[in-house]
Amino acid sequence: MLKLTLRELEIFVAICQASAVGAAGQKLGLSQSATSGALSELERRLGVQLFDRVGRGVVLNEQGRYLLPKAMDMLQQAQELEANFINGVTGRLRVAASLTIGNYVMPRLLERWLALAPQAQIELEIVNSRTVLRRLLDCRADLGFIEAPYSDPQLVTERWLNDELIVYTRADHPLVGQPTDLTALARSPWILREPGSGVRRMLESMLLPHLGSINVLLELGSGEAIREAVRGGLGIACASRRAIARELASGEFAILPTPGLNLMRQFHLVWHAERRLGGSADQLRSLCHQLLAEEQAGIPTSSNSATEKL
């Protein structure tokens, strides 16, 4: 006979997410004593402690980290089963995407997905690649999108769209139109994303070995802030061609050529290795594969063109 209950697992997950017993109880409409009692009963059934008590808070220990993805997977399946019997609506899908993908690919992708599955519920968080991975490892996201390859035995990664990084600056910058000079590029003031971002990691792995060093003037936390700094004439930067397509088309920005350097990269889909992709996540992943096929075939991928069903 099974000893665990879904309610106990639900309380355990809530405590993990709140990092406090009282706050988890409030979220579930339970008193602190009832929440604490349920946790104690779960630990008694399993014969282990799941948290280390630190002051008034709790911190997952090794046993808790082992249980968390499995508990969330079981609850997700139970929620989907219940919803399918009630009205066919699955639970809310939590997605984390790095900034370039979140700002320039996800709106189009989600518009297409919601046109095909209007009942879908989604929560999108746009953060840097390092934070996306942290969300997945902490089971705070179901599916992630990152801009640089990453290897971790706890995560599954899948190659997705191709993307091109370019070095760019304001169109009237002294280096525009001049013969390529990597030494001059290295000496020029650079505006970079913060460490941990996909663009920064790829820049350091692809370009830095050829430049030797970079004269970093500013480190900013978003591509928009970097574009404004470049627009103000503060220096040069590196970004996805997708991110500055409008400025290039208008002639406001210009590309600084880097011949002989391969600045192509691939976006990746990522999820927790111990969690099953639920119905909504699997649907979105299928649509990602469709978008990849269209880009590879050179088919326009405007969101309005999507009418077929997954």
C-alpha cells in the first residue's frame, strides 16, 4: 500500500518554493502548524529529513533535492489528469528564456502557439542564460531556452535555431568603412552584457581568443541598454543579428566585419532530466521543431502564417 499522499507532496513543493513553512501554509490556506505537521509526517514516512533548518527558514538538503523534481513531476501529472477530466485544460506552463530569445523569438513563438491552443496558460520569465539554468535545476521552470551550449547531468539540452552574432556600432564610428583591424577592435571601448549571459559567454569563447583582450567600458544587464549606449556613441558591442535588425535596416548602426571568425551559434532548449515534459511543454517543443524546419527551409516565419494544428 502506498504511504505517500499527493497532498503531502504538494505541501513539500510549496515549502521548497517559499523557503519557509509559514509562507507555504499561507499559499495553500493552511496554518503553520498543519503545514509543519504534514512535512514531519512526510519525513517520517520516508525515514529521512528533507530540509536543514536554518533560523526561521528551511533549506533543501541532499534528500530534498532528490525528491523535488520527482514530486513536481507527480503533481504535474495529477493536475493534468484532473484538468483533462474537468475541461481539457492543462496546468500553467512555466518557461524561462534568455534575453535575446525571450525578446526576439518567444513573442512570435508564443503567438503561434496560443493561436493553435487558445486554452493554454503560460508564464514566461526573461532572464540571462545562467538564471534560466538555475530555474530549471530548482524546478521553478518546466522548459528553458538558452543562447549558449551548457552541459549538466541534471539537464537535457536540445539544439534549436541557428543565430549569428555580429560586432556593431553607430554608423558614424571611426572604424566603420575601415579595413578590418582586430587590434583596433580590441582597443576600442566595448559595451558588454553581464557575465553569465549567453552573448557574453559566446563572445568570450569565439572572439576573445583572437583579440587577446577587450577594453571593457561598460557592463549592462540588457541588450536594450547596450543599444542605447551604442546609440549614444559610447563604443562598440556584440549582439544577435536578430536583436538589431531594425537599426541595421535603417542605417543607424553598422556592422564591423570580423573576417575569418565564425560567430555563428545555436539556441538550445533545456529541461530537467528527471522531469517528464508535460502536454503543454511537449506541444511547445513540437512547435519549436516546426519553427526550426521553416528557418532551415527559408520559409518566412511570421506568426500570422501559422494555421496548421500541432
